[in-house]
Amino acid sequence: MKPRVIHIISELNRGGTELSLVKVLPRLQDSFDNQVVCLIGHGPVGAELEQAGITVHYLDAPGRFSLRALPKLYRLLKQLKPSGVVTYLLCADLVGRVAAKLLGLPVISAQRSSLHKRGYLRWPERLTSFLVDHYIVQTEFAKRWVWSKHVAVIPNMVELTPVTTPGVVTGLRIICVSNLRPEKDVDVLIKAFAKLVTGHWSLAPTLLIVGDGSERARLEDLTKQLEIDDRVHFLGSRTDVPELLLEADIFVHPSPAEGMSNAILEAMAAGLPVIAADIPANRALIKSDVTGLLFEAGNSRSLARLVNSLIDNSADRQRLGNAAHEYVRKNHAPEKVAAAWREVLTNVITKVSTP
């Protein structure tokens, strides 16, 4: 019988952590009976997991920090009798490690580089770190924030898409895929686009913004204020992102705070030249002027300058896009990432569970 592993997550909305479960868990089903427990709500990713053959349990906790989740989770784990648990995101991570240890289960904490972004999270993490048997982080930079010697670095997984040779550019497309929240700095991208657009009318550049969120109305108003609303298109949440990427020419990711961006990885996998904020997590993916370009986070002038440089140089767009595609092929291919997960799960569960 395959060992049962319970993956505990706060929510199943369309975020990077949630979508990573859809990519990783089905590839591990040959070795483990992976099941997911969601603390709050249901969310669209829950349905995607179920379609992929992953059992999902919903606790329907009333809020992120509701204490009701702990006894419900404890009872469910006791009923399911797993060989170990993996926890994700702040609430599920803390509640999951407590409930699991009350039952004597091994715990793997899958960190998303949140500790260095929000320092106040370090204290609850540190106070309960003794409950964790092993950590998984996405980058070497994130590793320094974990108080344990038992840490594995496993990057995000990305599906490779075929790279097509661009033809003659008649209407250059710049694309951004992001949740539209204040901390994502999509307004910085819009301001940068306003700075460059009038200088390149011959290429008729347009900006495609894929995603939705609380900032959408404000960002749409901003494009009207800057008189570029006819060239900026808000596409909302889409299920055809890979196809949209293949039709684009430049990918921009302005967010100043990330774990390891799935959006950047998907753009690199599509062979797009990427311009991203110069932050540690992005430096783990992008070597400047080799696999992409990095701009000063929050600086629309710095971003506009780099976008201009790529608009003017199709050879550079092709060179950076090809290098990006090759990088993800070598480092983020599904079989490579799945093998790393399988090794950690096997070693931790066997080591801790075996008397």
C-alpha cells in the first residue's frame, strides 16, 4: 500500500502555491496517496485537483486565523491515518504542524519565501520550528531564513512550450500576468508603458494585463488618466495563458516581492524575453542580460528604459528568450522537480515513521 501524504493549505484560489499542487501532486501519485486538506472555502483549484485524481477535503473554517480549524484538522488527520503531512502558507503551515505533531506525524513545511518579505512572520515560525522535521524552500536565498539544518531546495515546476521563430513584427505585444493587488506594482508597469509608447508608434505596441483583483478598477482609471487606455487591455483571469504567451513579444513582471514566480517561469518556458524586478527571488531565475533583464523595483523609468531596449532590438529579444527557455528546460522540467519532491517525501516519511 502506498504511503498516504496529506497536503494542508489555507485556500485553493488561483495563486502560485495552489497551482503548484496541481502540477506536482499528480506526478507523485505513483509513489504516494496524496490528498489535500483546504482550511478555508473551496476555490477553483480544488476542482482542478479533483479532476487530476487528487482527493480534496474541505474544513470550511470561518477565517484565516480561526481556532476552529485546529480540532477539525486533528480529527480529520486521525481518521485518515497518513504517514506524514506537508504544510503550505502561513495559517495552514502553523495549524498543520501543531495538529500533525499531536498525532506524532512527520511534518514537512513547504515555505514560499514569505519570511524575508514580512519579518513579523519569523517569530511564529521560529517558536514552532521544533515541530517541523524538514523544510522545502524554492531558492538558496530563502534557505537562510529557515531555522533548521534539514532543508531541501526544490524550485517550481514548469511545462515547456514550443518556441516559435518570430516573424516580422507589425504590432508588438507586451504582456504581464499577475494578480491585481497593490503589492504587485502593476501601476509601475502602466506608468512605464506610458513613458515609452509614443516613441514607438511604428510598432504599435500594446500592453496585455492578464489577471484580476481589487486594483483592477484603479488601474483602468490610471490608463485613462495617462491617455493610453486604447493600448492597454485588461483581459481578466484566463485559462489560456500559455497560448497568450506564445502570441506575445515581451513579458514584464513588476512585482517587488515574490517567492519563485510561476508567471515568470511560464514566460521563460514559452521562450519570451523577461523583464522583472531586481529582487533575490527573481535573481534565482534571471541572470541579467543572459536569461532576462532586471530593473530597479518600483522605478518606472528603469523599467521603461529596458522595455525600450527590447522593442528596439529583435535580436536581443530572440537571444534572451532562447536562453530563458533553455534554462527552464535544464532546471525546472517536471520530471526533475517531481524526482526531488519524491526523494524528500520518501526520506522524511521513512526516517521519521519507522520505529
